[in-house]
Amino acid sequence: MSKTNKFRVKQFEKNKITVEEERKKHSPFILFFINNGKLIFTISLLFSLTVFIIAISLTLSNIKDSSIIIYESNGVVVSFDGNDQSIINGTPITKDYASKIFNSNIEDKQDIGVVIKIKERNFKTGTIIFYSDKTALVKYNNGEYLRVFSINNNYGISEDGIINRSAITKKVTGEIKTNSSLGITMLYLSDGSVEVTKENVTFFVRNSDLTSLDNKFYTNLSIVSLPIKKEENKIYYSNGTIKENNYLLVDNTKYNKTNELTIHDNIKIIYYENNFAEVIKDNLSIIVEKSEHIIYDDNIFEIVDNSIGEEKIDIKDIMDIKTITLENTNQTASNYMIVLEETNNYQKHHVTRRLPSEYINYNVYLNRNKINNQVLNNNIKGTSKASGLSLKNNTYLIYEGKLEKLSTVTVKIGMWISYETITNEYMNSAFIGTIKVYVESLS
């Protein structure tokens, strides 16, 4: 700032006068800050501390009221994707509609449907089955199994057993079951998938959603069946369909083919008048009743309901869905129970009328397996199931299972009010409880 050669008295004391050179004049706004700097600093500091304290309080409050629940029981870490409280007071719905909305919220198209075997190769330590979705199943000579998933629309493993370092793999165990009356072998894998084989026909069901009876065999989603016998010019399929010459016989009605095409990997698809289709690959032949489920591009062939995963139904006020993840950190397996413990204080939730549990249905989904249309009526309070547990309230068993060592499982539960059983008497009523997981003690 330039000098003015003007001076003014700054301080006057006895026998002492202090003067200073006068500077150019400041604006009133600047002079305010110059003359009150310490006061402004003090006020700013106090304001900052106040904001900090309020922020910390809000953060702690949000943590306390968080909807994410995580706890540990006997070495098993249990976490909820949401809160553990269930308030069931929505609109009653039918079992079929409940299945639709539950499936739309749990299914991934990669976890459902059917694919066919493209080729099989032996290598030094086992056999590789290559499927039409570019996944592969490795069957090792020592009895172990490995699923290898696709990478960039290609197989994640070569024909000589070399796995691409970027490919996702999943080590699984397997159990062989047979339908002896139809001569069908089923390899059930621990991730819920199933390999189905009869003679030269092999297809892979991504989940275990199939029906296996003494006289019939088919997948439930798309109704896929396979040949069980041949007589002269007739081929009999496991769903009751008969192929004769170039037409199908279904319930003694004849249906001619409408279209035929060949896609990659020499896969032939023949469509018929009744919406059925036949899929042929080398010696493989299967019938697909819902031909609209046949999906393919230049690389992939699969049989899957393409609408699943696209239609997301708003489930608010219709179904209460809980997602629970259990992680076993122990070196030994653990048994566990998932229960719904009913509240003993409905007034706290401003509910004046309790909904009896027998009007509540639920589905359970884990490891690609579904348990449908169960009734919430298994109260274990005071029974042998509750041995060792201190249960003061009604506690309903939803699911019990075994968690293998060092493994993780995700369980989805969907609960709704049954339209088929409820009466008008229970309008404006509710059932309130808390989902809990009990794990056996290993000591």
C-alpha cells in the first residue's frame, strides 16, 4: 500500500505520544474485519465445533438405526441385506402370483434354464464337458468337480485342461441319482445345478427345477424332455410326446413342423404347430414344449424364460422378502436354524389386531433350490427343537440346514398373506416378528 506522508496519533500516554503514518482509507466492510478479527475467529471456531458435534451425533444415530444387521454366532457371521424385522400386513395374494413375484426378485438368468452338451474331451486328469452357454464342467479322476464359466463368449478352459487365468471357476461336489425306470442318470452338484444324461443325450439344468417320476421326466420351467425309447419309426420322449416321421403326436393329436434352421455348432432347431420344438445336436435330441424359451446368438444357445429378470414387480405391501448371508469361518460344518420370533408387544407397533400365523405363507430359496408355499405354523417354542434355547415368545421354524466348513450361503425368504385361506375377519390385522438365526455350538 502506498504512503500518504500524513500521520495521526495512535496512542497517547503520559509523557509519551505514539503516531503512525496514515494509509489510504479502507472500505467500512474491510475495516470491520480488521477491527473485529479476533471476535470473528472465535465465533467461526465455535460454529465449526457445533457443526462437527451435530454431524457426529447424526452419524452415530444413523449407525444405531441402520437397517443392515450383522452379527456372529459360534463362528458363523450372519448378515441381513436389510433389517431383520418382519411386518406382514399387506394385500393377500395367491400362491401362483406369490411365486411369480418371488421368482422375479431372486432369479438371475444365469442361474436358471437348460443348456446342451456341445462336446466332451478327455485330458490327463479327467474329462471336460463343454456346454452350449460356453461353460464347462470338469470331472476329475479323483471324484472332484469344477465348473468353469465363460470369458468373452468363449470357454474358460481349453480341451487339454488349461484354465484361462481370467475365468471364474467354482469347485463343487457331486452326487449321482438315477431314475431307474426311465434309465436317466442325474449328477446333482452342490451349487444346485444338475447334469442329466441318458445314453448319448446330455443336457445341463442350471438349477434343480425338474420333475423325475417313474413314468415322466422333464424340467419345470421350459418343459424339456429327452428320448426314453425307440420303436420302429417312433421316438418316445420322457414328457409323453411321440415323434413319428416328421411330425409330433401329443395326446393323440398330430402336429406338423413349421420351420427348421441350423445355427452355430451344428445345432438344428425344428419348430412345430403346437409351439413345441425339437433341438438336435449330433446324437442328441430333446423336446422343448415352450419353444419361445429357446435363445441363441452367434455364440450361445440356451433354453430359458427370457422375461425373467426383465420384469421387476413392485413388491411393496405384497410380500416381505429377506436376504440372509451366512459365512462359516470354522473348519467344521455347522447346523443352523432360521426362525421368525413373534413380538409380544403389538401395541408398541400400533397394531390393534394380530394376524394368526396360519394365514402366512412363505418361500425359501438357497443354492438354486426353492421350497414353495410353506405355512408359518411350525412353532418350536416348548418343543425339542428349542432345546438349549431360551424362547419367551412364539418362534416359528422357517428353515434348518447345514453349513459346510469355510463356506458361505445366501438364503432368501419371501412371506405373504394367503389369499386362499384368509377371511374378511382379519382385515386391517398384522403379524410382527424378528428373523433370527441360531447356530449350533461347536464346543
